[in-house]
Amino acid sequence: MTRRRFAAILLIFLLVAGFVALPYLDALGFIIRAADIGGTPATLAGWRTYTYTRQPDMWVPTRSGNIPARLYEPDGRPRRTLLLMPGVHRDGINESRLVGLAEDLSATGYRVVTVAAPDLQKFKVTPEVTDVIEDAVKWTSEQPQFRTDGKIGIVGISFTGGLSIVACGRESIRDRVAFVMSFGGHGDLSRAMHYLASGEVLGDLEKAKRSSAVLGAEHVGVHPPHDYGLAVTLLNLIDRVVPPEQVAPLSKGIDGFLLASSLAVTDPPKSVPVFAEMKKYQETLPEPSRTYMQYVNDRAVDKLGPVLLPVIESLKNHPAMPALSPERATPPTAPIFLLHGVDDSVIPSVETVLLAEHLKGKARVTGLLSGLITHAEVNRTPGAIEVWRLAQFWRAIMKQ
């Protein structure tokens, strides 16, 4: 679909929404900003846009030490304070897509605090990340200048989505949470890693397919896994697949590849020499690290996956899993919102469907599988129904 046609669809919906329910304009306006749609829809969305200020960085105390945070402050009285946390990315609160999302949310009237867990900036998914989220929620909710009704909203992106649900179910903060949203997150970490290594989804897939229609999708997206996610998995399991003396050198190579992969999205020309450097670097490594680094560089999921799969299987019942998987933890009492791109190949959308099924009867859950999203990013232009469903989803969040 062309941007011109998409803009026309949005214009129609904006006009209808103006007569039916003005608050839907806020949700549609947010989507227009997030999808970077210009023209008449952007002009109309501007009628309900807040100006905002990006404040100087501050520090949030956690068990992992003081970590940097950033405040986006809208003019006037904010709707609510949101704690927005990125997934695995070295740039943390400076990651360009996270900054864009924070700005879009602040332009919608939210006071936004962005915080990045240090381990995730090292591409590590650990129980300490869940602790950081818990500590950040506790600290933010205690600051008098951030309070509305004593509660804050939590938005976690990618792996942080699932971990945020775990954290928000903990006793120390569960009464301080207005809602928690998982954007492209997981339900069970070992199941998600199994998919990344094999392309197979564990669990009742047929039931998930039947349930997906309730979440706004005609199908559950299960596609070949993305090499980026498998490289992150290797980095997290590296001490279990190579000798101790090879952990640091191979980690350096994988880190370089992940940097290049990130640059390929945000600044493609800069990624080219980094990818080339990692190709040369693999030749300096001893075996088996050299072979594994070659698999990473060649994006050979079919070769690296079988290496990691037995290790992943051995970790299914690891004591750390309850801190890393919302399906194994006490659910939050606050409303839970699950948003996922139908065709996500980093964390498959079936993770959101299976998590929604697991939480049914245990928590207040609203879910949506959207064709407007890839992996935790609004960057597609589908039809009117998709736009309206996403607007309804965001409107439900805005009511909290």
C-alpha cells in the first residue's frame, strides 16, 4: 500500500473519530507519529499534540548501581508517568528508535522516563535485568514530581517486555503499577530460545492459532528465526559451548557482529566496515570459536541452531527461569497489555498468544497481534482495519 493511500485511510478515520469519540484522536495521533506519516493526517494529529522538553539525564539507584535515565516532560498536566525500557541494545536510552518512541509518547501527553538495564546493553538477558526493572519502578513511583495517582505505567520492549511483567508481579511494586505493556516480548524464555535455535514453537500451537483471531490476527506468525536473535542467544550461553579461555575472545566477536547488525538498521553505510572487520576477526580465533563465529558472520542459523539447542534444552528447569519468564512468575494485579507484530522473527508472535492463554483467568489481559509492526517497531502501512485495531488497543492503554 502506498503512503498516499494509507494517509487517506487515516484521514477518514480521524474525521470519523472526531465525531464518535475525541479520545480516539489521541490514539490515532500517536500511531501517526510513530509510523512517521506526514500530510493531512499529521496535520490533524497535531491538533492533539503536546509540546515536550527532553530534560538533562539523571541517575536511578538500583541493585546494579546507579544507572542513567532520561525524562521527557510534556507541557501542561501529563496523563501519567511512564517508565519506558529498551530491549537488548548497546545504546540503551540513546537508541534512536527508543528516543523516537519516548518523544511520540510524550507528544501524546505522557511524562516518560527511559531507563536501560546495563546487562541488556551487553546483550545479556539475566535475572539482574528483572531486578533493575523492579528497582526502577520503585524509585520512579516514589518521586513526588512523577506522581499522578501514586502509580506509573510500564512499557517494556522486546525481551524487556516479558521481564517487565515478571517484575511488576513482585510484592514490592505491584501496588505501584497502573499497567504494564509488553511490546514484542516473550512468555517463556526457554521456549523463545528454542524457537531461535530450531524455528519450532513449543506448546499447543493449534490452540494458539485458534486464539490468535481474538488478538486481531488471522494467523499466528511462525517464520524462520532471525540470525540476530540467535547471535544474542549464543552470547548468553557462550560459557557453555566454548572453553573458559575462549569466552572473552568469542564474546568480543559476537558483540562486534551485533553492533554491525544494529548499524545496519540505523546507519547502513557504517555497518559495512564493521561486518568486514568481524569476518577478519574470526580467523584469529581458535576452534571451536572460529567455527561458531563463522556461523554468526554467515548468518547460518541452520548450523548454529543445532549447536545451541541441546544447551537450551538443559536449561528448561534452571532456577533462574522464574525470574526470566512471565509464565513461571506471579502475574501483576495491574492490567497487562500485550502487543506483537504478527510476522516477528526475533520473538515470534505466538509467544504473545501463548502468554495471553496462560494469563487467562489469572490477570486482566488485553492483547493485539498487528500487521503494522515488525519487531517492536511501528513501520508498516497496512489497511484500515489494522489501523483501527491498533488505535483501539492504544486507547485502552490511555484509559488506565
